[in-house]
Amino acid sequence: MTIETIAEPNLDYELINMFDVGMAVVDLKLDILFINNKAIDMLGLPDAFCKKGVNFREIITWHAQVGEYGPGDKDQQILERLNYFVPGKSYKIVRKRPNGTVLQIVGNPTTSGGFAITYSDITHLEEAKDYLQSLNLELVEQVKVKNDALEQENNIRNVVMENTHHGISLFDRDLKLVICNKRFTSLLDFPENLSKPGTPIEDLFRYNAERGEYGPMPSEELLVQSVEQRVNLAKKFEAHKFRRETPSGRTLEVIGTPVEGGFVTNYTDVTDLVALQKSERETSDKLSGFLETSPVGVGISRIDDGKIWLFSALLSRKRCRPPSNLLICMVSDNFT
């Protein structure tokens, strides 16, 4: 199901459909005004629900009937979820789907009485929740939704843009800024004057170069060359993905995707995730060192499937395999 079944196709909606976050907007009666492809995939919705005007109660009822909310009284499950939609109040829940996916669902009230809802796949974060409890979806701004159809559509787009923890920017074929959200300027620490539509990308590159984002620039000539190099690279409109560490120590994951008429770039703060991965590598290295120097043969296997995770050289010489139903198996030279 594509977004064209919900709204007239244009560059802004194509941008929204590129997000790695599920998004939906409902009105006061819980009728769906907008839902993107990511939300449709995350919720496992059939085509019948993927269109403007479907009431969100129908989706909740269908989910209860097919077992999405687990065992229990279906009517009670439906009522509990409808009670989330209290006018003027935000809500945030974490739900594990039957397929194992863990979703964080955040609903923010709009000024018209409806809700802007975001869906984030936090499965990998749940597995590391002891390290990432502080990593939450940041909710930015609630915008007014006007009665006029055209203005309402523009406001819906703004609600979606400002209710994601990703920084988003869209540049046209002339490399001029079309739209960005506040998270974009916050993550990249840009002043407000650089977030205005029509701002050349060259101005953003120069601002970064002048404050040392691209390394030391001992002369104006080198600074100009650095900016031109990046502008020429941007003119290729090639897809790209990389991580960049800012002078403040923040690590950003940058994903650029060409679209018709320009390109959209997503910026995500992965500082906590990078720190977690580093900690896990250090822990694994320490454990490996312990196994290799231990006078006792040690093997560690996973309880769920019996696959061996780590084992020492001594255990290998003994030709022993850790039992599939044990986490740790030990063998010594004195074992007979």
C-alpha cells in the first residue's frame, strides 16, 4: 500500500514516506487523516485499513481480534487502548507484537483535538534496555491544524515533521533548503537563520568549516576549497550513509537519499548506541582473555538454542561440547 492512496503525491509526502519511523495523524473522532508506509508495515495492517477516513477504533478492534494484544478479554483490551486518547494529553507505551517486534508508540494531541502518533521499532534497544533507558523518542512541537483543507494538510505535514527524534532536511536540485525540522537544527547546532527555506547548502557547509567541523582551516583558501569539495559531492545526488562525530563528542548517523526534485537526509543521534557497542566489545574482549588464560576449560553456550558462544583452548583440546541446556560448562586437566 502506498501513500498515494491517502494523499495527493507531492515532494513533501514523498519525504515523509522515506522516514524510518511509522507515523499517523487522526482527528477528534479518531478518523485517520494520514498514515505512512512504515506505520502500515509495523502494525501489519491489511489494505482495508490503509486509507484516509478509516477510524482508528477499527484498527484497535481488528488487532484485538487477531491476538495482537495477547490473551485476555478482547473488549477490555479495546477499551484500554481507546482510553489513551484523552483530549489534550500525551501518551507513551511500549508494546511487543506476536512476531517479537517491540514498538514504542507515542501519541501527541494536536490543537484540533486529534493526535499525531509515531511508531518506533525499539527491538534492539529493548535487548539493551539496561544501557539505553535514557534513550527516548523526543517530542518537539504541536502545531495548529486549521479547518481549511489546504492549510490543514500543510499543518499535518508539520506535525509529522516535528514529532520524530530524527533530524530531517530536504534540499532541491539547486541545493537550496526546502524544509527541515527543529531536530535538524538542534542536532547540527545550526542558528535559526540557516534553517530558513531557500538557504543554500553552501552556507551550511561554510558555517561548519568556520567552526572547525571539518578540521583546522589555517587559511581562507583552504576553507573555500573544503566547502567547494562538499558542494561538488552534494551535486552528484548519490545515496550515502555514514557516522560523524561532532566536536562536542556527539555521534550522528547520516543517511542521504535522492528523491525526485532533490534529496532528503536523516540525522540520528547514536551516541548512546555507539557507547553501548563499545562497552559490549570491551566486555567480550575481557571475557575472551579470561577464557584463554583460565586453567579450567570453559565453554559458554546459549540456553535457547545451544549454540556455542565462547570456549577456551583447553576445552577445545578436551573435545568437549557444552550441553545445549547449560549456560556454562567447565572441564579441568584433572577431570577423568
